[in-house]
Amino acid sequence: MPVFVEVVSAPSAQDRSDLAKIYADAPAWLLTPYRDAERLLESAIEQGTLIAGRFNDRLLGAALLERGESHWRLSHLCVRKLTRRRGVGRRLLDEARRLAHEAGKPLHLAAAQDQLDN
């Protein structure tokens, strides 16, 4: 399944609907420190940190990719429930890793301490 990863900077109405569906099933701990998925998405789009995986013109997974001076940070990775276990999350991680490597920066993965095994 060829999933194309892109920075989401000007989402269409369909993209916004897809993003809402991606984070609809997200556990509360994944949204921290944001109040809800809508705030997470608004902030990420505004800051240019939202990346997403697209297949057949639909967004299936998304994450925040922050490009820092000393390292890059991938967080809030979520894949739509219907699409899980098909490589979308892995594709987002691999592309973030590739981009960070190209920029000469290490990539740090951020997750809640008590959720590292999930």
C-alpha cells in the first residue's frame, strides 16, 4: 500500500474530516498537553508540524514532527482505527527518520512513559 507522507499546511475540507477521524479514537493520554484533538490539529497546522500519510487521496494517519535546533521530535502519532496494522504508522516513522537524517538531526520519539509498551 503506497502511503505518501506530506506536511499538512492547508488542509481541504476532506483532509479536515479525515484528520478528525484519525484522532477520534485516540486515547486521552495521546492528546496531552492539548485539551482535545481539535486543539492539537489547529496548533500543529498553524505551526507547520503536522505530517500525514495519504493513500488514495485520503489521510489515514498523522503525527507532529517538530524540527528543533539540536534534534527533531516525532509525537502524537495516530492511525485511523480502520487502517491500523497495515504499515501506515511505520511509513510515517520511516519518513520522519529519513527527513531528520537528511537534515543531519537525530530523531527523538515522544510518548507517555506509561504507554511505551503499547
